[in-house]
Amino acid sequence: MKIDKKEVEKLAHLARLEFTEEEKESMVADMDKILGFVAKIDELDLEGVEPLVYMTDEEAPLRKDVVVEQSTREEALKNAPD
């Protein structure tokens, strides 16, 4: 897929962004590089490669569950507008 200035303008409109003409040209070049990189990745033979879910096998330490006193319904609604 080739990105052109018209495509950048369409994406900018959808994202509610505004770019100068210079920024649009820069975006075209940047998006072409990104799509080229994605195309190279798409060419790789990934048969038998397991998807990467986590960067490490270490588990994140979890904090201990602590029972705390909760606000009652009446206490919580005291601050609500009438």
C-alpha cells in the first residue's frame, strides 16, 4: 500500500488532527517507512514460531490482599448532588 498526501489528509480528518503542508509531506515519508517495515516483517517465515505474549518468564509480584473498611451507601451518597 502506498501512502500519499490525500491519504494522510483523510487520516488526519478522522483523527481530528491538523497538519501543515510540510508536516503532511513528513507524515507521508514516515508512514511509507513504517509500511515498508511491516511489509518486511510480513515476508518472514514464522511457521512454528510461538507468539510472544510476555517479554520475560518472570511473574509480576502481587501484593497481598488486604481487607479494608468500605464506605456505606449512605456515606457515599452524602457527597452526591440532590
